[in-house]
Amino acid sequence: MFLTDLPRCQQIALVTGMALGGISIGLELRHKTGWAFAILTLAALVLRVSAAFLDPFLNTWDEVFHAVVARNMMDHPFLPMRMMILHQPRTAAA
């Protein structure tokens, strides 16, 4: 199952975030909008932080794409792109 593949702290964070989301829905149904918004914000924070720690390492392929974009941004600063531009001179057709 999905939850058994995660570390224990990730499982706790996921269940906590989902429970806080449910509590937020319950508070909204009782017209306690301020508390519902605060709890929903806390749930979003818990889920976002737990997702950030799933893969804490930058991968090599990710840095390769950043390098290509940075190089292209130096040549063409207002045209962000991911692929290399190959400038080949035009030749006359024979």
C-alpha cells in the first residue's frame, strides 16, 4: 500500500495533514470561518513540508536543465527556453 512505502514520520505528517483538513471542513460547515481558515493553513503547511522532505537531494538531470536554461538566458535574456539553440549559417541552395 502507499502509506507503507513511506517513512514513519512521513506517514504521521500525511495523516495529520488529512485530519487537519477534515477538521477544517467541519469548522467551515459550522460557520466558524476564521478557525477553519487557520486550521486549513496549518494542514497545508504540514502537507507541504512533508512533501518537501520526500526527496531532499537535487538530481543530476535537474541541474543539467538549470544549466541549459541559464546559458540560454545569457544569450537571449527575454526568451526562456529549455533547449539549446544551434546557430547554423544559411547556405545557398545548389
